[in-house]
Amino acid sequence: MSDDIRRLSEELARDPSSIVFLQLGEALRRSAQLDLALRVASRGVERHAGNADAHDLLARVRVDRGELAEATVEWEAVLRLAPDHVGARKGLGYVLYKQHRLEEAEHHLGLAAEQGDPAVDTALRMVRRLLRYTNGSEPPHGPSPNGDRLAAAERRVEDEARRLFADILGDGPQTALLLDGEGLVTAGAYVTADGEDVAQDVGAALTGVRDEADRTVKHLRLGAWRAVMYETDVATIALGPVLADSLALVAAARTLPLGLVRRVLDRCIQRAESWLSEVV
Amino acid sequence: MSTPYTDVLSAVTRQRGVLGCLLVSEADGIIVEANVQVGIEAGVAGALVASLYRRARLGTDAAGLATVGFLQLEAEQGHVCAVGRDGLVLATLAEPKAHIGLIRSAMLRALEVL
């Protein structure tokens, strides 16, 4: 048990009516102690039924447990209490997307974007792309897609995403990813020499660099940042911002000159921006 | 006042376009030695660059890509460069038109001396 979790548990034990359960539940969720997180969040909701953040916490724990229907109930409760709750809009958008209810997913993600959350920008564009491919040439608010058309649309989007940077990278010792605001892989691939796909792991590990870069340029008054490049023992990593929330990542063998890696990054950023911008 | 690191930093600040060079602790961003132009808040810059370098190093470790060497952040109005070793980060702030190749070489040489 981490020091934080122990401290928060003791604090909640001293005062069971405290809203410190929100921090404790989140800490447990992040450390993958989902049974304990569920217990803490459920008790929190019982004691604080009118607290939107309590329902939001319970919903996020439910999603992590794969209980999408229960999560939906909680996020709907959040929106009854706080109709402008961005977290609930994002959460419902995610759940509805997973349930292939694309129009409804687009509705909630669109509202989250309107409320100023740039982290949903890429997710919203991907849902709209799926809708466009599912509904043919019809606008996004067309009829609900049937299973076959949706499956075909998903395959088409996956194929486009996988091949997005292929012609830029060629057969060279380099790879590229497009990461969304949550650090999830939107496009590209990262396969190790032994054939293991580590794209999600690499994306999750490196996406936090964006926040640090944002903070650095803001406080040092350097304007917008264009690239972060660093050399490791085995590779050169280059990161660059894409639209409001996304990140392009290029990893290349150390044998490639830094300048070449930078040019590859620029081309990947341009490609990603034009691909994402095809759907507004 | 001269410290054991003064000459190391001077070798970097001599490069054209360099606005300042700092040696900071990676863990907490505390400055060990700094040589920056007037107007640059060394404490803020040191803390930010140490944090950026640390985040990159931890992310790279987690991704299984081994140790971070030279790091460069390129922005509209300047560059931030960093190299690290044994819990210390050597950070350089430079103008947009600075020659990053020369700065990189100077920083890597300086790192060997640290």
C-alpha cells in the first residue's frame, strides 16, 4: 500500500463523512486495486448521493472493471446533478463508442469539446470518421449503422490508421505513432524486433512529456513548442504536437542523423493533421 | 565566486546564441550552478528543465528504450537543451537561431567533465 493510500485511508477512517473518499478511490483505481476502489466509491455515493464527483468516480471504477452498463447509469446520474460535467460527457462518449452507439457517442464528445476540453478532439474526429464511413456519403446524423456496415467501417479506419505513416517511414529503421490526448494510440505502429507490438506501452509512457513541454514553454515564454527530441542508448525519439490534443512520436535507430529524424517528424505531423482534419 | 562547475558551464555559454547554462539536481530542480543572462529566472528555468528531463527519462525507461542522453525542446522563440548524469542535469537555454549541433557537442563534452 502506498503512503498516499494509507494516509487517505486513515483520514477517511477518522471521518467517514469526509469527501477524502474521492482522492482515496481515485488512488486505488490508479493503482489497479479495483475491488477496494469500488467499495470506497460505492460507500461514497451512498453517503454523498448528491455529489456529482462521487458518481463520476464510481463510473470510472466501473469502466475499469469492464462494467459499461453500470458506468453509464452513474454518468447519467452525474449529468442529472451537473449537466455541464465534462468528465461525464467524455465517459459516456467512450462507453457509447465501445457499445457501437456512434451517434450518441458523438453527441456527448461534441458537448465535451464545446465545453472546452481539448483532450476529446481526436476521439471526436475518430468517431465522426467511423460515422462517415458507416453511413456512406450521408452526414454524421444519418441512420443507425447496422453491424456489417459498422464492422466494415471499423476495418477501414483501422487500416488507414495502421498505414498512415507507412510511405513516410519506408523500410528504414524507424517507426511512428499518433497518440491522442489520453496517450492512446490513434494511428501508426510500434513493433519490436521480436515482433511484439508495444505501441500502447510506449505511447502511455511517453505521452506525459507533452505536459512538461507545455509547462516549460509557457513559463519560459518561448511560444509554442514544435518538437522535443532526445537520444537514448538505442534510439532517437522525436515528439511533436498535432492539432489541439494529439502527439506524433517518431522512434528511429541511433544510426539515423538527428536532422533526418526531425524531418521525418515534420512529415508525420503534417500527415496526421491532414488525416485528422478530413473530418471536422 | 568560482565553483568546481564554473568552467564547465562557461564552455557551454561561450557558444553563439546561448542565453544561459545551468546545472541542476534532477530530482528537485535545485540549482547547483548557473550562468544566465539578465532577465532569465534561473530558479524557474532550472526547475522546469529538470522536470522535463526527468519526465522524458522516466518515460523512456518505462518504454524500455534505455537511458536518455541529449534532449532538445524546440519552440518558436528558443531552444531548451539538457543532458543528465548521476542525478544532475546540465541545461542550456538558447536563441531560436542558435547552432544546436555545436551546443550539443559542448554539452556532451561538459558532461564528461562533471
